[in-house]
Amino acid sequence: MRGFSGAGKGEAILHGKNIYNITKTKRMKNKEGNILSFRILIDSKGNLITELSGLLEKDARKIFNKDDLPIIEKIIREGRIKLEPLHVFLENELDSFT
């Protein structure tokens, strides 16, 4: 585990009580990016929507350096394992109302 050093090396990621400092590479042009997210929202037409989105592991290899890649891949892999069943469950529940 690496500690957080506010020296501008990258963005801090909070994982439980641990903070990891991710080194920013030249390919990281934005100040932040979606690694993995799950949202439940209502659109302008009143539709309730679930959304699971994020970076694919193969794309993470193109962005993150070899030191940071294992933790990013772990976050993506484990996050999807937990979030995909919830996403499917909620979609099925919402479909039962229509």
C-alpha cells in the first residue's frame, strides 16, 4: 500500500480507510475519470433508470502505469462482481412494473 502524498503525482483514491496515490500518466488528460460507477436516476420523462458504467480492464492497461494497474484492475473486477447482480436485480424489478 502506498500512502498519499499531496505532491501532485496523481489523484487520491479512498478505499475503506486506506488512501492510494495513483500516478498520473500522459494519457490522463482530464482531472478525473470514471473507473466504475453505479447510479439510480430519474430522467426528464420520469423514467427510473439504473446505470452501471466504467472502464474496461483492457482499457485500464492503456491508461495506468504498471505500478498502479493491479489496484485499478482489482477495483474494476471486484466492483463489477458486486454491482452487476444489483444492477440486473433492479432492472428486473423495474421491468415487472411495466
